[in-house]
Amino acid sequence: MERDDFPWKLPIPSSSGNVVVEEEEGTLLKYVGGVDVSYSKELDSAAAAAAAAATAACGCGSLVVLDVTTPTLQVVYQDFFLLTNFDVPYIPSFLAFREAPILLQLLQKMKNTDNPFYPQLLLVDGNGLLHPRGFGLACHLGVLANIPTIGIGKNAMRSTKGSCKPIYISVGHRVSLNTAIKIVKMICKYRVPEPIRQADIRSRDHLQKNSCGNGGTLQ
DNA sequence: GCGACAG
DNA sequence: ATCTTGTCGC
């Protein structure tokens, strides 16, 4: 679980700062996925009329895949999973029980259709081994989907305010911490690694355009 | 009661 | 996570 357990090689940053793409097709890390779930606080109109105290929400899970051998980290795949009347609560330290089922479906949909962009590795918006019980969302998802995962935390539990705002990288599944750090460093354009950032941006955007607030209208 | 609490 | 406007800076 904490060792590298995958067949591919990392693109090697050259001394000039450019990425050297090796010729061995299929052995190079190319497709890196990112997952996230966004929520809308808006009440579902039907639920609001029926139950006064009900606070059903809308949610949107997203899965994006980036080609990390391109300088721009091109997004080559995206898919969403919209949730209506989502009432699974968020309980601190139990994030996986809320989000793993959603994200797992997005991954299985790709796998079931033999999608050529199926990610070789997945970055997860949430921690891996860095968790009170040592098994965060990134671990759950990695095991369930049997895919190498890296956990990305943006708030450390019980941390103090630092002068800068770091991110927290932790092992999810089938990747060592050293490798996880190397990979994250090569796919960051901004503070948050690009696969996570794109998953975040796109899920929020998709939710806004397709959420309960629009009466469920699409397009 | 107070502080902490991934997203 | 979400509720929220403008604003300062590269």
C-alpha cells in the first residue's frame, strides 16, 4: 500500500526544466485523474414545499483526466455525476462514506466502457493515510477501484495558521510518499495540483448550470 | 463550557 | 463544502 505498485515511469524533468518524454509508449505516466464533489445549499423546490426543516442539497461529483505529458496539462476527459436531494451528511473524519460511492461510480463507468483515457493514477480531494484512523477518502477510493491514489488535503486537522498556506500530500493507495510528492510537484501550476483544481472548477460550474436551482433544466 | 473538526 | 463584493497585486 505504501510502495509503488504500478508499471509506468515518470516523465523526467531535464536540467533545462523541460519534460523529457520517453519513447517507450505505454510505460510512461500520461493520464492522471482528479476527483472532487461540489455541493449547492439551495433547497430542492419539491422538498422545501413538503418538509419545512428538510435541507436536501444538490451535489456534483466530477472526474477529470489530464495528459501530464503535455506542457499545458491538457484535460482529455471529464464526466459528472449529479445528485438531487442529496441528504448524506458530512461527519468530520467520515468524508469517505459521503463521497466515495459517487466517485467510484464515475470511475467504474469509464472502466466498463474501456475508455482509453482511464487514469493510471488518481489525485483525490481529501486525505489518504493522513487521517485520524489512518484511512481517508484517498485510501478508500484507491482500494475500492484498485487504482493508485494520492490524497491532497488543503486544511490539516488541528494545524495552526502558517505564514503560507500549504497543501498536504499523503499516500492513498499503491504509491509511496516519495513518488507521490514527485508527481504532485510536476503537475502543479497553482497551489492546488491541476487535476484536483480542474475537477473542483468543473464540478462547481457543472452544478451551477444543472442544479436544483434551475428547476432541473438542462443544457 | 471551549476548541477542533479532511470536504 | 457553502453563504458572499470588492479589492489589491502580479
